[in-house]
Amino acid sequence: MYSNGLLATMDVNRLAKAHVCLWEGLGNKTAFGRYICFDTILSRDGAEKLAKDIDVQIEKICGNSNDSDANTETEASLQISDKKLLDLMSRTLRSCYHES
């Protein structure tokens, strides 16, 4: 739920490429641990627009809280990064280009 954290979205094609890179990395022992994969982190307005676009009640995504100060504090305290995944994907792509 958005009100309890961050709402991140991901393009399904990029997600599939990330899965391939991870499986290849697991096979040659260059990948390990957990990876976070996302394209965009939505603001509250973006989350509300998403709810409207997919015809879901806004409360299902954004919660019932109308206290914007509490939501801002939560958003400011949480940070996520996909740097580990991006590093793995760039190594995998470079090795593919050198082989051809």
C-alpha cells in the first residue's frame, strides 16, 4: 500500500531482461543476493492516477489516510536503489558485446 511506503513501477520488457541477466549471473557466479528492480517511483498524485487508470479504488493503493504530513515523512524516510541490478546488467551487456 502506498501510504505505508514507496510505490514503484516497472516496464515488463525491462523486467524480463533483468531476469535473464540475473539467471546468467547466477550461472557464472557474478550475481548473488537480492536485487531491486524498478523504473519509476510514483508520488501520491501518480499513485492516485494509476488507481484511476486501472479502475481500482484509490484507497486500495493510497490507503485511507488524508494526512499529507504523515505521508511526506514516510516518503522522505524511505529510499530504494537499483544500482546493484544496473551494475550487473551493464556487466552482462558488455560481455555480450565483446563476444560477437
